[in-house]
Amino acid sequence: MRAWNIQRLLKVPKVRSAWRRRVLWTSLLLLLLLLLGILVWLAGRYEAGQEQTRIERATSEAVSDIRAAFSRNSRSLLATQYGDPKPELWSLAAYSLLRERREMVRIEWRDSNLKLIAETDSPYRSPVFDPGERPETPNSELAQNCSNARRFSGPSYSSSYYVPLDDGLGIEVMELCLPLVESGRVEGYLVALYALHDVLEEVLGRQVTRHQEVAFTEGDGTRLAVMGTARRASRVFSAQQLVDLPGTTLVLRLDSWRGSPDLFPNLLTALVTALAIALVSILYQLGKDTRRRLKAETDLADALAFRKAMEDSLITGLRARDTQGRITYVNPAFCQMVGFSASELVGQSAKAPYWPPEFADEYKRRQDIRLAGNSPPREGFESVFMHRDGTRFPVLIIEAPLINAQGHQTGWMSACLDIREQKRVEEISRASQERLQATARLTMMGEMASLLSHELNQPLAAIQSYATGSINLLRDEPDARRDVEIAIQRIAQQAERAGKVIKSVHDFVRRRDQAREAVLPQSLIDAVLPLINLQARKLSVQVRLEVAPGLPAVQCDRTMVEQVLLNLARNGMQAMDLPGTRNRVLTLSVHRANDRRIEFSVADQGMGISDDIAAQLFTPFFTTKVEGMGLGLSFCRTVAEQHGDTLVFLPNQPQGTVFSFALPVA
């Protein structure tokens, strides 16, 4: 029971405090709303007074403009009488004046008895009066107005009156009578007729009537002439002022377009209201921002914990240094790498304990260069660290500048990789590479020997044939000296050819640039034709030549191209040396492929090439012959590629195969 009473006593002050805070905040809010309402009301009153002052000032300026216009027109009327003009000349001057002053619709020149001398109507509207419509009786309004002008010895204005027009409408007009006095005696009168609507339009113009409505009114408020946009709402701002003219008085009234003051009549009130709303919004946003900050701090703590876990799990050593070279951070991988704890490393600047003593000076100079602002290469550099037990080991260091949130560099971050295992693997790889190179050289030697044995078959076979023929000639015909001499020359040529073949194959295997020369296509055919004919006679093959006339020279390695032609011709003849082959014709063709290349082709009439054989036809050491080595076509394609083309084959019609390649024009 006692504990319950204590809780009740503690709860009562909390309730009272919450109620007191609620009352205070409610009172403050009510005072703020009251102050805002008073401010809006005062601002509305102030703006209404400003608007009323503005329209009264505009009315006064408009009245001054109207008086000035009437006075200017009076002087202009008197100017038409300069030099005692004739009625015709006066009519021209009056017509020019009416063109300039559109508010006047008619000008009359009358004598002292008000007899009409001359008259001119405005060119902008139809005549207001017909001839003879205005009487000159003493009791007429014109006579009374001119009598006032004689009495005033100056201009006199009549009261306005309505004149109907032929179109069913009418205008409100006012007359001006101006006496012509000479030597103190009135010699006549000038009478001008004003249209009140035109006075508003021409004298005041669009600048005044753009934002308000302007009207001439009578004393009771009846509108005589109105100018401006029709009313959109009830006008609460209006001003009127008398236009005192000799003989009459008009009332000029201006009505503003603006109605009652708005809820926020000026910028100050709107600004205060906006500030009050903004204050409440800011308090609301502060509450939201506080919640976001708490969430961001929680997320940041989670992110820091996640980053710490990642850094602890890395096998790459991380080291951070400030702009003075002091170590500010190391991760566990770096400590494990060098054998020192983080407390022993952080703060070190002069000589790090993991620097080998023999390299300490060099590392110090390198660090000074880094601190001077020279950025290290981002691909990294190799260095040597020393473990706590004295063991030296190589490391790869990749450094990058540390940039803070303001974009300023605060130090350097280094990523250190222990590359002992990488060095060991590189050493094993280097030894393996050396062994592979030795094996490649041995393979190259074998390839060169195979090519030599393959390509020397033709010249050696030719030498053997010529030597056998020479022996037979000496034995059977002792006097056949000339034939033996020719055979020996052919043996020498084939021996020289064998030497060139050896050199070309050697350069081909070593991938050296062969010496190329300009050679006529016919010369290439003539060089290999004797050997082709020799093989053709043995296999009963007919050789056909198709060389286009006038072909230009080609740029090529002569010996290698001759070997290609010889290999293709021999393969074609061997393809026809099969049972069932009837037409044994080998065709050597040379023609122009385009403006830059000359095409050579060798066509046989054998059994053709199947799809299985075509897929691996140019593979080295692949052959379908019993005694073949499988290097001929591979060699031919490589030579064609070295000359900027490739060796292709197509089916021949009606049977057989066509091999072709192109050589560049010299």
C-alpha cells in the first residue's frame, strides 16, 4: 500500500508538468496566430492606403495632361490664322491639325456674327453635323459659348452634349470657342468640337487605361465617356477630380482594377507567414533528421564493424601513414607479415622496425620522395621487409593517396603483398620456359630437316636423271658431246637450285625476311616447267599452259614461289596417277586477279578432295600418300601468306581440284 502511494505521488507531478507544458505551447501558438492576424490586417490597411494614394496621384496627373492638351490645341488653332489665310488655305491647315489631334472631330471658322466661313471634319470618322444643321441664332448653345469667349477674351468650353450618328450610335461632345481678336476688336471665332471618348483615348493613352478604368462623369456620377477594360469585380479603389475649364467643369474618375486586398497583401506579411510555417516545418524536419541521424549512426557502426571484419580477414597487409610519415594504421595481416604488434608500429616514422638495416637509408630517401608529393606508380614496386626474427622476404607495395571528405590529401595508404610464393612460382616458370625453348629449338631443327628432305627431292631427282642420261649418252654415243654438255649444265643448275632451296627453307624456319625481287610470271613458269615436264612424262600427264599476255612483274621470293608451283604441280599429277583416271591434263594458269595482284592456279582432273580430308588438308604431317611427309601443302600455304595472300582450293569441272594463290604486282 505504501509503495502504491509513492507511485501515485510521483505520477501526479508528471501529469501536472505535461499539462503545464501543453498549456504553455497552446498559449504560445494562439499568441503567434493572433500576432499574425493583426499583422495581416495592418498590412492590408497599409496596402489599401497605398493603392488609394497611387490612384489619386494618377488622377491628378491625368487631369494635368488633359488641361495641357486643351491649352496646346488652343495655340494650334490660333496658329491656323497666321498670315490672314484664305478659306481654302485655312481648310488645309485645319485638316492637317485634325490629322494630328484625333480628339478634335470638327473645326469651324466663323465671322463675328457667327456666320460660317469654312469648316473641316476629321478624316477618321464621318461628319458629326450635316451642312446647315447648326443654327447661329442668339439663343443657340454655340452663340452662348462664343459670348462667354468674348467676355473672357479667351477660350471658352461648352457643356457636353450627346450627338447621335448615322450608324445608330452617338458620341458625347464638347465645344471650344476661341475668339479672334485684332486691335481689341473681335473679328471672328474658331470653334473646335471635342469627342470626350477620343480625349480619354488620345490624351491619356493606353498607359493610364491599362491598369484602371477612366471616365468623364457628371456631378451625380453619370458616365459621359469611358475608357478601359470593363469591370471584373467591384472596385474598392477609385478617385475623381474636377477638370476646371473656362465655361464648364468636368469630373474625371479613375477606378482601379484591383478589388479587395488579398489575404497576403504584401511581401512582408507573406514573408512572416512563410517564416512561421517554415519554423513549424523545421521543427518537424529536425525530429525526422534526429531519427535519420540515429539510424545513420547505427548503419555507420555496422559498416565500421563490417569493414573491420573485412580488414581482419584480408591476407594483404594494409599500412596508412600521415603527411609526416608516421604510421597511423596497420591491419592484422601486416602485423602477422612483419611479426610486430600494432602498438609497436603505430607512431613510428624515422626508421620502421621491419626495414632491413642495410636498406634503411635507401628506404628513408624513398619515403622522403613520397612525402614531397611525388606519387608512386599505381602498378606497385618491389621492396624487401624484415621479419621480427630477422628473416628477409620480398614484398610488392602499391601506394595511393589518402583523400578526406574535403578533397585534401591526409597521407598515404599502402597495400603490401608477400610475394615469396610468387617469386618461387616465377622461378619454376622460368626454368620451365627455358626447357620449352630448348624443346622448341629441337622441334625447329626437326622441322627444318623434314622440309629440306621434302623440298630437295625434286632437284636431287633431276640431278640423278640428268647424270643417268649423260652416262647413257657417253656409253652409247661417244660423239654426243653437245648433249652431255647440256646435261652437265642442267646438273649444275639443279645443284644451285638445291642450295637456294636449303637457304630458303632455313630462312623460312627461322622466320627471317626473304629477299624479294620483281619477276615476270612467265619466268616463274619457265623455271619449273622442265622439272614438271620430266615428272609428267613419267606419269603420262599432259601439261597445259594458260598465261595471259602482257602481265606485269610480281614482287616475290622467287625460289619459294617456284617451290610452291612445283609442289602443287607434283601433287596434281600424283592425284591423277590413279586407276580410272582418263583425262590426265594438268593446267597451269596465270591471269590478273585485280589491279594489284596476279593469280596463279594449278588445276588437275583427279578424284577431288573429300570433306574429311579438306578439314585437315593444311595440317603439318598430315598426308594421304604412302611415302608422303605431310609438309608440302603446309609449306605452300605459309609461303602464300608471307606474300599477303592465302592458298585456296576449289572443285574443278568436270572433276579434280584447283589450287590458287595471288602475288602482289611489283
